[in-house]
Amino acid sequence: MSFAIEKDDLSNPKTLALLELHLKGMHASSPPGHVFALDLSGLQAPGVTVWSAREDNEVLGIGALKLLGKASGELKSMRTHPNYLRRGVAAAILEHIINEARRQGLSRLSLETGSGPPFDAALALYRRRGFANGPQFADYVPSPFSQYLHLDL
């Protein structure tokens, strides 16, 4: 499979449809009050950059980097379109965001995610790439459902 990872301006209807699918999935698999995925306005906020994996006119996956300060960033809104699972899309987007964080001089990349079977594949990907469990960060409120992972860059 050959695809390109490009900065996304969030104007493509296929990107917006994947974002909507992402938010529905997060609400379906997370307890009320524990969905911290960025919606369209959150992804368009200053300090957030979104990338999409594309092949021809298809959007295969998305991911975002949210700056938390001069030295740290947060991985946000990772989602692969269901038709392209297990084809390296998420791994490629993750690697792209890690490289971008390094290019920007960040020393740490963090993420918040849920727990349970709906999150197992993503957690495995993050851990294979070197993310490790760690403390709560930013303005998250610790809960038994949330997990916090960090990667020193």
C-alpha cells in the first residue's frame, strides 16, 4: 500500500467523515465524561496540527499534534478508516507525528487514552513505539478509565 501523509486543513468531506466516525467511536467506548477527543473546533485551534494519510482521493487515517508548551506535545485524534486497518496507516501517521515533534524541538510526546478492549490495538501500537505509562498531564483529571502514556524524544 502506498500513501502520502499530508498536513490537513480539515476541509475535505472525507476527513470530516472520519473525524465524525472517530468521535462516535470514542463516545460509544468511553464512559460519560471521559471523551477527550478533539472535535472539529478543537482540531482547528491554535497549536494543533492535523495530518492525514491519503491515497488518491481516499483519506485512510488522521492524527494530530497539540502543543502543550515549548517542550511537550500531545498526540490527539488518531484514527484509521475501518477499510484500511492493519495496513500500516496508524503506524505511519504516528511516526510522522513523532518526527514532527522532534523537528519542533519537543522533548516529550504524551497521550491520554481509555482502557478496555476498544483501546487494546492502539495501546499495543503506542507501546511498540516506546510510549510508557506515566502520570496524568495537562488538565486531565485522573480516573480508573484513563491511561496516560509518554514518549521521551
